[in-house]
Amino acid sequence: MIKKIITLFLILIPINSFALIEVDITRGNLDPLPVAVSPLSIDEKSRKSFNKMLNKDNIGEEISNIVENNLRTSGLFNPLNKEAFLQAPDIANLKPRFEDWNLIKAQALITGKVSHVDKKLRVEFRLWDVLAAKEMMALAFTTVPNNWRRVGHIISDKIYERLTGEKGYFDTRIIYVAEEGPKTQRIKKLAIMDQDGFNNKFLTLGNELVLTPRFNPTSQMVTYLSYFKNLPRVYLLDIETGTQEVVGDFPGMTFAPRFSPDGKKIIMSLAKDGKSDIYTMDLENRIVEKITNHPSIDTSPSYSPDGKYVTFNSDRSGYQQIYIMKSDGSDVKRISFGNGLYGTPVWSPRGDLIAFTKLHKGKFYIGVMRTDGKGERLLTENYYQEAPSWSPNGRVLIFYRETKTNDKGEGFTAKLWSIDLTGYNERQIKTPTDASDPSWSSLLSN
Amino acid sequence: MNSSIFISFVFHAVLIIVTALSLPFLSKKPLNIPPIVSVELIQIAEKTNIPFAPKAKKIIEKVKEKEKLVSEQAPPKKVKKTKTKTVVSPDQKNNKIESQTPEAIPLPDKTVKKVLTKEENKQNPEKVDKEVKQVSEFEKKDLFDPNNIAALIDKSKEESAKVVKKNNNITQDQERNIDNTGLTLSEEDALKAQIFGCWSIPLGLPYNENLLVRIKLKLKPDGSVTKTEILDHARMNKPGQGFYKVLAESALRAVKLCQPLRVPTTGYERWKELQLNFDAREMLEG
């Protein structure tokens, strides 16, 4: 017995002196990751044929510019200045000299090659870990040459996903209401563009007022509100085919139709007899169901991504605040308790946050809070801004912002802006006309 | 006979354990040392903590714990790069932090504390200064009297020549002490501060998941890394562990970028293998 104990002691004592030293690293730097986007190399013959087809002098450079621009606007990456690159694009794509890229402090390197194969555009790209000196990813795409911008976006998404662990949002589109004319006589058209503002197209002529376009989360379908003979109607529009259909006429005012996560229902608010409640409509059998029944004004419903809950705003407490409930209307709970008025709640596609517009002391804020109402963070403040819409990965919000008119009623503009969850990366998205009510699509390539 | 020896042995063992566990807490309460003061201590010299390290290890951990709380909402930036020793006014600093820490939205009233903790780390690696050695001071006096610390530091500067001489004659006992205690606080902090600066935290990571990457390093005496091993390597390639993989890769990049690591000049045996635990939650929660 004693021997055993002594042996045990003898065993235990040395363990102490040879214990592996552990060091906890709990902080790091939050700078955007430095990446080098080398222009995609292209052989002379392909370059000439694409130049003829697309009127772009060097399509390889153009695609890499798209990638670079996407990575920069995400706020998570810092694409380095191309003038500092030491290695030529074609050689870098074969075997990068990692010391050269290390020298300019790049941590990731993107190289690639464009070629013209069977009248198609073939793009291959590689993502390299400069410090580990190894390839992280290599992919190739073949498509019709006109699709070159999308290829750039898809590559950006792949890189984003590989380096951050979450899905990207670059191969997406934004639908919005394009506005023109003086403030009192605005012409409002439905318009759509790529998330970076390119390929802008108008979808309606502007004869009728259009409002609140919203993407179906599962397909390229849009629901929106338009006035027909001064009555609001809910429409469905298939963007791929251009077909449009009326979902239904509703008595009274209809507001803010929005799809359920599975795309099978529309949820909206209808105003009747001086109060406004939330209804759903099944798109297959067109059955309308009343979800809330309260003498107050309940509007702006939005489903949680699992479809089990709905968030909406209501003035049942006396002031407009955000509530959540089960999707059958039970268990209504107020979640916003801050000062001011809260509206347009939108559930993040990731499920963890709810974005909202807040009005407090004459200023408008776009903010996010957790689904239990805690952790409220105001991301941006301005004279007038509202209607946040989430990027499909739940990291960026797009919204619109109006400027004040001067005494003569001039100077009014409405523009689209995006901001990421950090609140620091705020950018205007350029549109040919004034714009409002944006809605972000899901990823096109999924 | 046997049983009495056994009983005696057990009682002795209990006594030893109780002593080992409780003695540090019986000493004067050093827990009220403000974090900034404790850090002043840390940064002074590589061997500063050796004599009292075994005894005070737990206390120091508690102080560190406190520090963590203070800096929880204060993701400091570019620890390595900001080498200025001049004290920047809190206002200026605040602006800087706010504009550079995207993930966190720090509350304005906490930023001042933030600045303090940041300063601490910043100075650590730079200030491993040969002339300022406090070793002998700690041997002579009870360390944890916060009121005397300033005096101690001043004094140690004056007596530096004498102190250096003493350092050269580290006794065997002291060296054994080193072996048993791992890295001293100042050594650990120098290393941490260096890696903080190299580690670009992937900002897209979810803050509410358990993402801890443990990396085992084998080092050469000059601090260059000969081998890195991710301890949960199997998790890297499992489906649904994309975030873990991203974090692990970023940690590996940090180690590579930081080479050679700022390791102590002595005691290679004790740190030839190191384990780094990368945990971004504190930063991402903001």
C-alpha cells in the first residue's frame, strides 16, 4: 500500500515539471484581411475574341476587378494595390512565389486564367494561402460570355465562403422602387439590378404606383403592391419569365406583403374598420387567414427563417413597438423596450437578429436586436431612412435614405445604402434614378 | 506499525496539499491592485516574476481574470504594431478604437478603461529592458503592496547595476523554479502581445458557438517554429465545421506570420513545446 502511494507520488511529481505550457490567445486584430487579387491571365487569342464579343479590352482584368470590388465592399478584406505585385499573372497562376506575396503582406492570393473554349468563356481560379504556401481552393467555370459579371460574383462568393466560413452574398440581385419626378408627382417603377449596382433594369412602366417589392427567399419571384384603379393589389412577378399575376384584391388598405421562408405563403397586413391586422394567404389555394386580432394597428410582419415565428410592429402598448409571436398568432410578446418608436422589423436569414427602423427625437436609425429584444445596436443614424432588408447571409443590410428638401422643395433625393453588422462599413449603392424600398434576393447560383 | 506510518503519511500529505492550495490566499490581499498597476509589473523584465511565481501564480491568474473582465468589451487593435510609448489622450484613442474595431460597438463609457488595458499590452513586448530588472527587489520585499510599487520601480532603476550583477548569478534553485513554473507572466505577455498583433480574426464567425482552436508548437531556441499541430485536427474536415476550419487556418497564419516567436532567452527546455489556445469569442461578442 505504502509503496503504491509512494510510486504514485513519484509519478505525479514529474508531471508537474513537464506540463505543456498553455498560452491563451483571446485577442487579435480586426483589420480586414489583406488579399492580393492578381488579374486573371488571358492568352492573346482569347483576349481578342472576347474583345470583339464583349467590347472589353481585357476580360481577365475586368473579372478580377469585380472580385476585388466585391471583397473590398464587404469590409472584411483589404485587396492590395495591384501596382505592388511582383509576379506576372500567368506565372502566379501556375506557381506563386510566395515570398514575393509575403513581402507585400498579402495573406491570401487569388490567381486565375480566362480562355475561350468552344465559343464559351472558361474561367479558372485558385485561392492560395500565402503564409502556409499552399492552395486552398481551385475551381473552373464555363458559361456564355455575356455572363462574365456573374462569374466574377460567383468567384467572390466562393472566396468569401472559404475565408470566412459563411456563405457569400455577391451573386445576388436587388429589387427596388425607382423614383423619378418632383416629390408630389413621383413616378415609381419597379427596377432590379445586381448587388453591386450593375445591370440595372426597369420591370414596370411607371403607369401605376408600385410599393414594397419583396423577394421570395427560395426563388427568383417577387411580390409587390401596386395600385389599380386606386385600389391596392398584391402582385406576384416571376423575374426569369416576366410573368405577372394578381394574387388578390383586398378590401381596405393592404401593406407590406412578404413571403414565408418556404415561399408558399404571403404574410401582410390589412386595414379594416380603423384597425389593422396581420393576415396570411396560401398561394396554392388562396385561402386567407387572420393571424392577429387586436384593436390596435399591427403591420410589417416578417417570418423567422424556420417559419415558426413572426415579428411585427404594433401600437398596442400605446407606442409603436416590435413584437414576436408564433406563426399561428399565439404567444404575442413585446421585445423592444427602448425609447422611441420601432418599426419595419425584419428577421435575419441567419435567425439570430431582427433588423428594425427606429424613430427617436426626430432622427431615424437602422438597428438590430437579438430575437429576445436584448443587445440592441443602432448601426446608422440619419434624417430619414427606413426599410432594411437583409443580405442572404445575414451580414449586411440594405435600406434607403432620403435627404431633406430645402425651403423651395428642392434637393430631395432618395438613395440606397448598405451597412454591415459592424456599423462601420456603410456604402451608397449607385442607381440611375432615385430609389427606395430595396429587397435583397437569395443567392442566384444556389 | 504499518498503519501508523500510513496514517502519518496521509496526514502529512493532506497538510502539504492544504498548504499548497491555501497559502497563496493567506498572504495579503493583492486582489485590489488595479489592473494597470499589475501590468506595470509584468512588463519590466523577463525574470521579474521568478521568485514569487509559484506562490503567486493563482493570485496573478485572478488579477488577469479581472483584467479580462475589464477589457471584455474592448477589443484592442494591432497590439504589435502600435509601438508608441507616449500616452495618447483618451479621446484620441477612443476615436481610433471605434473606427477600427468593426465587429464590436463599444459603449462610450467603457472606452476609457479600454484604453488603459490596451496600453498595458502594447508596452509589454517593447519594454523587455535590460536595465530595468526587479528580480532582487522581489526577493527582498513583499511584492504585493500596491502603494510601494512605484517606489520599487524607481528604486530598481537606480540600483540597476547591482541588480544586473545579481541576475547573472542565478542559483540552481532558481533555475529549477523556472522549470516548474512555465512562462513567467512577463514572458507570457510578451508572447501574447506578439500573437495578438499577427492574428487577423475572421470577422464572419458566429460569436455564440464554441470555437476554440488549440495548436501545439515545437520551437527552436531562436523562437522559430519547427512544427505546428492542431489538436482537434479531426474536427477540421468534418461537415458543418466550416467556421472551425476558418478559425484554425487563421490561427496557423498568425503563428506563421509571427515567426520567430518572442520567446524567453533562457530556459529553452520549458518552452520548447507550447500550446496556444485561440479563442475569438471575447472579441466577436464585442
